[in-house]
Amino acid sequence: MRIAFVGKGGSGKTTLSALFSKHVAGTKKPVLVFDADLNIHLPELFGFKESVSPDMYISKLETRATIKKHLIGSNSNIKEIVDLGKTTLPSEGSNLIDIHNLDKSILKDYSVKEDNLHLVVVGTYEDDRIGKSCYHGNLVIFENILNHLVDKDGYVVTDMVAGVDAFANTLHAQFDVLALIVEPTKRSIEVFEHYNHLAKEGGVHKNLFIIANKIRNESDKDFILNHIPERQFIGFFNESEYLREIERTSSPLEISKLEPENIKLLNMIKDTLEVNAEDTEDRFDRIQRLHDRIAL
């Protein structure tokens, strides 16, 4: 099952990505987490900051080549590494990455783990690439991995790049649930409306769900409910004294210290994901349609 936390910068998607990942790790099922934001914060929230070095970022040029070569395997349809594009799906001879076997996969050298939770960092701008490329180029290897990832009976959680950049590539089409984080502000509702429009145009409207974050009172709740359709709404995440303390101390997250009402919201997200989990074939159909459109 795949979920991406999306939204504007500062909405809380990184924190909710980390909290949800820690929460579902309690099921003992494998949890693979990707930090795909160019502002990298998940390692610190998980307590992995000292373990994740820039050499482990999967978007580094040499690492991209290594992973792509592995994914291609003996697939005779792909002659060169550059032919493995963001919409290229696996076929006979391709190597897949099984979420249940990450310790023996190509990702083992580019991830850190604690028990059944693995974290992979896509990366950020490198000094020698300034002025030469945009961050979207870094995301292609992430798309390649998602296209070759077997995630049955496990969780794939992504802290997505901020804003609507997921619609510039295949990332909007790669997840069972796009969890858009909104705040009780007019500007945040405008982001929702824009994202909602793009989701309709991109054929993923049924995958888009809303989480209201930083809720302080009933007025905040009323504001959200007046602007968000009931079908798309998961629930409220109340402003947390515990998380305020985390921001001051930079301590790793501990789910047991989170307020009960916010743990309830994490369960609601989990239920939404499980109900809306798709077959791999459905996801591949979306990617194939994108591939056909790009090829025209």
C-alpha cells in the first residue's frame, strides 16, 4: 500500500509522514519511507540524522546509474540506461524490489533502518549541479524505483516534494492515497482547490484525501468543513504540545507521547489507505497512459 503526504511547504506533511510511518511500523509489517522533499527532515525526526550521509542519496549521479542498471537487469527492451525513463514499466528480465526483502535488495546500501522501518532519502541539490538542472531530474530515479517496487502487504510512505510538483512527473499517479495536508487558512484552501483541480485532470481524484492540520478550536474545524467535501476528508490533527516540544529539542519522535486524539487520526489515515489500496495493474494502467501521452 502506498501513501504520499503532499501539500504546501510548512503545512506539516513531513511531520505527519514521520508520525504515520512510526504508527504503521507498529503493525510489524515492512514500512519503506521515502524523503522526496528537497528540504530533508525525516532522518532527524526518526533519529537517523547521524546515519544518513549525502553519499546515500539515491539521486546522486553515480547512484542513479547503479540502481537503474540493476532494475534493467536482462530486460532486452532497454538497450541503454538512459532508456529507463520515468514512465518505463518493468517487463521480462527486469529486477524488482520486494518490500519484504529490502535488506537483500539494491536499496540496502542507500537506506537506514530500525526494526521493520527503512528510510531512503532521494536527495537535494548538489553543489556541482547548481545552474545545470532542476530538482525534477532528481526525482526520476525515485519514479524508477516505484515502478519496480513490490509493496504487497506492506507500507510505502512518502514525504513528497512541496506544492504541486508531483504533477510534473508520474508521482501523482504512483500512490493509492494522496494525503493533502491543509491548514485552517484561506491560502491553504486555495492550495487544496488547485490540487483538487489537477487531481481531476490527472485522473487521480479518487485517490486524493484531505487531512486538516494545526487545529486549535471549533472555529478551525468549521472553517475546514465549510470548504472540504466530506468524501475527501479524513480528519483533524490537533495542534500538539508534544510536537512543539520536539521542534524545540530536535528529539526523535515517539508515538507513545502523542496525544490520544492525534493517534486516533493516524488510525483514520491507516483505515483510509487500506480501504483504497489498489491493484498493481490499476497503477500500471495510469503510468502506461502517461507513457503513451509523453510518447506522442
